Amino acid sequence: MPTTSQPLNMPNAAVSDEQIRPVMPQPETSRPPATAWFRIQEVVVGGLASLALIVCTYNIFVRQFMPGLTLEMSDEVQVYLMIWAVLLALGLVTATDRHIKADLFVGLFPPTFRRRVAVFGEALGLAFSLMLLATGAMIAWQAWSYGDLSATNLRFPLWIYIAALPTGAFLMSVSYARRFKNLL
């Protein structure tokens, strides 16, 4: 009869969790350095997301109980606020190493190989964020030069909406550059 320390499929062997799955490398820090710059980013992202939530809540309440007070532009404003909040958060997410990454098998390899993969990953992330920055800036500039406006009654200049992409990509590029520098 197996004891509690022995798995049912291996009656004569006690195997610990550490032997079954490798120890995955943990990020050095879960929070960015306590600088005013990171705090400002956190406050701006939180403020934009909170404003979007307030607009959404108002919109739901008014549509349900007072349809005459519905703002036609509230859905559009809500989208603009959330897009800016999400894209501005890219720099913070990258700086705190909380972005999505595929490192399932990386932990199985020796430390020297893991370091090489980390350097390659940071370089690739930096290159991708710089590409997003350049492409987003070009698209935002084109929207500004053409005078593109939203199709709703708000007639919002679309270059402001589109500028969230290069702004977020810039913040992400700075974070990747710092992380890359720290690995070298």
C-alpha cells in the first residue's frame, strides 16, 4: 500500500516536485525602481482606466434609467481612454518583467544558454518595440497631415488616438534598452 509520500503510479519511489519540474528563473524584481517617472506612469495609466470606467458606468446607468441623457460620444471616448491606458502601460509591464513570454523550455537548459536566450529575447523585444515606434509615428503623422477625424459627432482628431501606439512603443523601447543594458 503506497504511503502519502509515494505517488500511486510509482510505488517504490518518492519523487519530489523539484525533481519533476525544473526551477524556472524568477524576475529580479517584481516592481520597477521607485522613481517619480514610474509613479507618474502608474498614476496616468490608472487615471485613464478609471476615467474609462466612469464613462462606461455613466453610459450604462443613463441608458437604463434616463435614455434622454445618453451621450452619443461616450462609447468612442471610452475606447480612446482604454487604448491610451493599455498602450501607456507597455513600458511599466516591460520594466517589471510582467509581459507574456514563452520561456517554458528555457528553464531546462544550462545557465549560460539561458543567459544567451535572455539577451537574444531582450534584443528582439527592443527591435520590435522600435519598429512599432517608427511605424506608429508614421501612421500618426499621416493622420495628422491628412486631418483625419472620427466619423461620429465628436469629430475627434484621429492622430491623437493613433499617437498612443508610438508613445507606448517608446516607453517599451526605453524599458527594453535598460533591461538589455543590464544583461550585458
